[in-house]
Amino acid sequence: MRKNFLTGFLSGIIGAIVFVVVIGATYIYLTDEPKKDPVRYEDVSAAENKDEDENPYDEIVEKLSVLQMLIDTYYLEDVDSDSFATGIYKGFVASLDDPYSTYYTKQEYANLIESSSGVYHGIGAVVSQDVKTGIITIVRPYKNGPAYNVGLLPDDILYKVEGEEVTGKDLTEVVSKIKGKEGTEVNITIYREGVTDPIDFAIVRQKINIPTIEYEMLEDKIGYIQIVEFDEITISQFSNALKALEKQGMKGLVVDVRNNPGGLLNSVVDILDRLLPKGLIVYTEDKYKNRLEEHAEKPDRFNKPMVVLINGNSASASEIFAGALQDYEKATVVGTTSFGKGIVQKVIPLTDGTAIKLTISKYFTPKGRNIHGTGIIPDVEVELDEELRQLITIPRDQDNQLQKAIEALKEQMR
């Protein structure tokens, strides 16, 4: 197991991070809201199919029967029939070779629905996975959450959960194992830069209210809002933060979406509706070139100078946010090039309580940019100072990226 981890680690230190989630299964992707009406099997079977001669499924079923016979005859251990079926379904979807398309068991789907509300039971940390190496990394423990309290740090590498190596495992499954009943304990093992041996942690799961918005008034009447991710509750939290800062006499605004993994499409659209002039916010195109547009329509507009902070962990909905404001020249974008996820997933529940998540379309900024694989390039590029990268909370006056954003904002405020 250690060999698998080390092989992935050594070959992928510079690899691009591809998955980002909150432990407890917060969305790692820009997605439609989970579909409320389950798809019935009869609906699928009634759909138009290829000619039977061109359909490989009979051959697949026949081969599965042979494999089952061989397993029943020779395999040493007992086989759980439910696990057998789940493995087939997961493998079927995995054959798409799309890291964002996934089959969810009943429990995994229930976890997904729970987390989209902004509340779940787990350890309170954002994690990421490199799609090339399979290495899972701690991006940020939530302040005062269980992971934070036991001493997990940004850039810690998740090695084992309950004694099982997780490098290369499906991230959703790993997250499901870390989540659990409030008050129960989960054992994880991490590797940390500069420490030779792995470090073990026993973490008690708690109810986590995801702090999707943090805000404060900085010096010179500069408002600061950090959006941790785009959930349902983020819409009202952002609105309340903006109103509170405006009442305090805010003259300019910094919106920080660094390390924001994305979230719900309707959430980022609703927030941008408050910040943009009337017009196109974002549009998507599916495989049939069908185009779906989202427009800003609200009459109440924020009209003060604005700066958006991004980095390499700003993904999906965060990139829609930064890209739309950049296209309309409503904000200066500061930081480092964003993650580069310009595709949309849809979660489709099935009648047996399971679900499937599929990549269904590409999204484009108002000026027609699809940033998949390239990301949003900031107007002002600045790397975070090396000594700050493992800090959970960076003091505002030491945060060189934030200070650069304030400098750019003051230029607009003159």
C-alpha cells in the first residue's frame, strides 16, 4: 500500500489538482441542483435503442455470468452480492473515463444531498485529489472544526482512512468513509512535508455548519467578503453580508474566492445577479449544441469598485463568478490562474435511492470563453508568499495577495 502511495506521490508532485471537495461530500463541481424527480427504469428502457445486433449488452451479461461462475467456484472469500452489483455500476460509469461522472450508492447520494444544504456530519475540511496520481490533499480545515482542533494543516496528504490506503480511490467513496454519525470516531493517517513518518489522527465527527461566507470591514471603508463555496445558504448569507457592509459605509469591495471549489449553479447566478448589469451571466452548451442562458435581471445593482481574489484552487462556480465580473469589467481579478473547470455536471436520482452524476455540458463566460483546462487568468498576478501556504488563518496584514487586491481597489476608488 505504501508503495502505491509513494509511486503516485513521486510522479505527481507538480500535477494539477483536479478534485476539490469538503470532507462530508460538498460539491466538487459546478452542478445543477440535484434532480428531484427520480428516473424510472421503465423510462430508460422505453427510450430508443440501437439494433440488437449492434448492442453489446447481451454479450456483457453472458460474460458476467461466466465471471460469476468462476468467482463462485474458485474465489476464497465470501462475496457480498450488493457490493458485487455496486462495483458493476461504478465500473460502468467509470468506463467513461471522466473524473466528474460518478455512480452514487444510496448512502453516498444521501450524503450529497445533505452537504448541499451547507450542513453535514464529519471532520470539517476541504480536500482535493490529483486526477493523475490519485493523491488526496487537505486544502483547508474549517476553523474550530474537528480537523482543525486535532492539528490537520493545509497541504497534508491523506494516506489512509481506517487503516486503508486511499491514494487512487474514488474521492466520493473516501469522503463517505470519513463522514459518519455525530460523536463517532474516524481514524486517518496523513503525510506532512518535512516529517518522515506518517501521522495518525483519531477525529471525532461533529455536525458541521459550513461557513460559506465570512466578511468584515477593513481599513479605509474597504469591505471584504470571503465565499468559501456556493451552496443554497450562500445566497442569503452573501446578501446579508453585502447589506451589512453597505450600512457601515463601504466604499469598495474585495470578494475572496481563493480555495473555493465551486458548488451550485443557481447560487453563483443569484449572487452575480446582484453585482452585474442586466445581461448575460453565463451560458451552457450540451452535446446537441442546445444553449441555456442565465441573465442578470434584478434592478438593485452594486455599483462600487470591486476586486476578486482567485488562486489555483478556485474552481467551477468560482470561475464563473470571476470570469463574468472580468468580462463586464466590473472587477479587477487578482491572484493566480484558477483551476480551469469549464464543464457542468447533473445529478440524476434513480427510483431505488441511488443516483448518477454525469458531465452534460460546457459553460461559457459572457464573452464566450470556455476556460476548461486553462482557467481564469488574473488581471494582476501575484503568488501567495511561500511561508503563508500552510497557515490555516492568514493575518490580513500579512496576506500579500489580499494587500495587492486592496492596492488595486484603491486605484479604482481614486
